[in-house]
Amino acid sequence: MNKKIDRVFTRPAQPGMVGDGFRVYHYFPGGMLTQRRISPFLMLDFNAEYDFGKSEKIRGVDVHPHKGFETVTIAYQGAVEHHDSAGNHGIIYPGDVQWMTAGAGILHKEYHEREFARRGGPFEMVQLWVNLPAKNKSVAPHYQELKAEKMGKFNLENDGGTVNVIAGNFNGVAGPAETYSPVHLFDIRMNAGGNLSTSIDASYNTAILVVKGTVSINGTPAPEHSLVLHGHEGTDISITAEKDSILLLMSGEPIEEPIASYGPFVMNTQQEIYEAIEDFQAGKFGHLD
């Protein structure tokens, strides 16, 4: 039985700036797409293709804290550089993913990689926030740099395209990301006329972002930059590409726990939020210039 589609969301009307280096459309939370409805996912920002121009000034977001969840940054065009107070540093290029577990608390900054900034060009990325179960919210902060060549690869039939498996399992192919709750995250590249079929647990919250192109999902048209939200009836997903397309499929087992969020902190109670703020102000997240 096909996995029901609850709604197809069009791209938000206006982008917003995160720092001076990320021009993003904010898809959720908001409206019916609450953090509980899309759990374990907390937030989706999409920097649709945009040319910031050449710059000697490095654009991005300066030092800021996180606690209680994970940030997942997926590069499609351009290059993103990262430093954090746990001593991690990395650069992701198209097809790469940066998976940072904030856990007990971390400071980080992310910005356009220097050589990319100097030469300019199209920039495109997604940042997804993934919640942590209560038992893992105090895990030591750490970082996974997932390079494109390390992703699980599933080639669609008849030269239909490729599924890059970041996390979870697609038709028997596993991804390299280590997760704290069951999550599927697929970077799907489809050629015009290509077809994809897979199954996802009916109980999992599932959504598909159309990064590029136009597709049909279980017979429902999904234009470029739309977000398709699936319901909890049925398991089968069938996609046909009307033109060359790039999709991001995110699916996960809901974390059935209270959510208390305040800016960059996501905990289970308001008291834990107060404690997170106090820990940050006391310098317990480390130091980062």
C-alpha cells in the first residue's frame, strides 16, 4: 500500500538570512509542521541556489552554542567550513555531509570556505536539526564528516539515477552516519524519466524536499522546492522524475518525549532549558575564537 501523502508544501514566500552567509527558506517548524509532527527532525532550512558573489570577507555564522540535538549540513554547491569547541574542523564540498552532535553542549561556527568565497559562484545547502532522545542529550559532543565517496550507493534501474544513502538503509544499502534513533536520510539524484521504489515503516515521520527538478511521488506532482509530507498509512513510496531532479528524503522513528526548545537549545523540560542557558553562560560549552 502506498504511503499516504498528507500535504505538499510550496516553498516559503521569503528567505531569511542566518548570519551573512546563509540565505535560507525555513520549512519547519511552523503551522502543521510542528516539531512533534515531524519528530525526530526539529528544523529544516534550505539555502536554495544563490550566488553571493566574490568576497575577501568570509561570510557565515560566528560562534554560537547548541545543546541537546544534532545539526546535519548537506552541501549541494559551494563549500562550508566548520570549527567547534570540541576541537573539530572540517570542510564539506558538494555531496558531503557534516553531522555534528551537540549533546551536552558545544560552541561552533560555520562559514563559506575561503577559496570558494574568493572565487564566488553558486551556493546551495540544507541544514537539518535532528533531536536526541533524553538518555542521549548529555552525550559528549562529537562530529562526523561524511564524504561523498563514503556514502552508500544504490543505482536505480535503467540509468534512472543514484541514491546516496547518508543514514539508515535504502533497499539493502546502508549509510555511514551513526544515529541515536532510527533515521533514514537519502540524497537522491534522478535522471529524467527515472523511477524509484522503496518502502518506509508506516509509523515513521517522512518528508521529501525537492531540491531541484520536478517529480511525481505516489502519483502526486511535486514541483521544484516543494516539501512533500507523508502520513502514517501505507509503506510504499514510488517516485518518477519528470526532469533531472535532486531530492532529500528524511524519515525517522518519532521520539515520543516532551520537547522544550529555546533558540539553540532543545531539551525535555523548561527547567533543563534554564540549566542549559546557565551552563552556556558559565563557559561549560568550552571555548572557541
